[in-house]
Amino acid sequence: MLEKKTQGFVWPREARGTRWAGRIGLGLLAMTVTFGAGLAQAQTQTQAPSTSTSMSTAGQATDTPFPHKTRFGAIAPVTYDNKYEVYGGINFMNFQAGQDLPKRMNLGGGELLGTWWAKPRLGIGAEWRGEWGTTPVKPNPYFNGRALVGMQMVMGGVQYRGPKNQYAALNYHAYAGMAHGSFDHTINSAKIPDVYLPQVGLYSNRNAFVSALGASVDINKSKNWAIRLSPDLMLEHFGTETRTFFAISGGVIYRIGKR
């Protein structure tokens, strides 16, 4: 009886988008965690640094550790004893600028993150993200092009440093805060009153809860510099329910100070 009722059922387009965004985000997070597991295994299998035998002035053999080497030459060992860390990069985010819009949109922008490493593995972070993009709207008598949308996010939270070695490190993070969405740029330029925003399908300008849950892979270039790739599962509450989206950022880290 249940099979007959569910035959021919098609997920609403909005629900399908949410499911696919969640699957993509979880897939990338799973890949990042898998990388971390491999990194942890490599860390446990790493032996003591290779040594070269040299003769001292007294004629006795001494063991001198080789410096860490890369394709571009020797660099200083990465100790992860920095007290602060600054990250800057570009990001991409999937989003829906109105709860009843038929399609999602893509946002692009920048990200700045500052982290204070209170303990070797625990850091406190504060970040800003700015995103902009255009979205299709519902058919209406006022405007039928693509509307410009902007969003500013300020969040704070924690980072946990996972497995690491001289080449890379895996970090887990959880941030939460507020986002301000500006959805009336195009409406204002077309001189359409804001009261028509719901008829166009867009949210009105407002503040809403936002959260970023994810992980990052830091590929070391030196003791102080690294390249970061960071996928996120985003949660927002601009509408009447909490929705999930996928985001990813990439950029550069600079480590400062010594803990």
C-alpha cells in the first residue's frame, strides 16, 4: 500500500537542491577527513630524522640531522608553535536568496580569519566573509532579469588542530555568528519599491543566524607560510527554517609569534 502511494513521487526542486548541496558538502568533508587519517598514519610511521656522520675536530664521529628538504630546497622545520595565525583567501558559496525561488545561486567573495592558538591544538578564531552574486527571480511584472545579492558575515568559534607533519596539517573548525543580507540592490536601481521584494521572490534586507562547520588542509611552504583549502557546510536562517549550503575557500596562511 505504501509502495503504491510513493510511486511516481518527485522531490520538490527546492528539496532536491538541499539534498545535493548537503551531499557535495559531506563528500568533500569526508575526503578531507580521509586525508587527515592518512596524514595521521604517515605521522606515526615517520622515523627519526636521517643523520649524516661527520668527523669532529677530535676525530670522533657525530650525528648531524639533515634539514627538512623540499623540491625547492631546504626549509626550516615546521614546529606549529605559533601563537597567532592570519588567513586570507577567496571563497565560493551556494545560496538561495528567497525561500520560494525556483533556483539556487552562486556567491563569490573574500574571507579573513584571525586565530589565537591558546593551546597546541586548540585555537580561538574570529572571521569575516563577504559574498556577492546574481540570482534569478520569480516571474513578476516588475523585474525579470538577474538580481544582485550581497551578504556580510561575522562569525567566531574554535579550531582544533588534528594530525600534522612537516608537509601538511588538518584542522577542524566550527564558527557561528550573524549575516546581513542585502537583497534590494537591483530593485533600487530599477526604482521598484521594496514592498515588491516578496513578489519578486527575494528576502527583504535582514540579519540572520549563520554557521560554518568544516575542516581545512594546510600545505606548508615554510615554517610561517602555508596554503589552505577549506570546505564548509553552511547553515543559515534567513527564512522560516534553517537551511544547509556548501562553501569552499582557498588562500594563504601566515603564522606569527611563538606560544
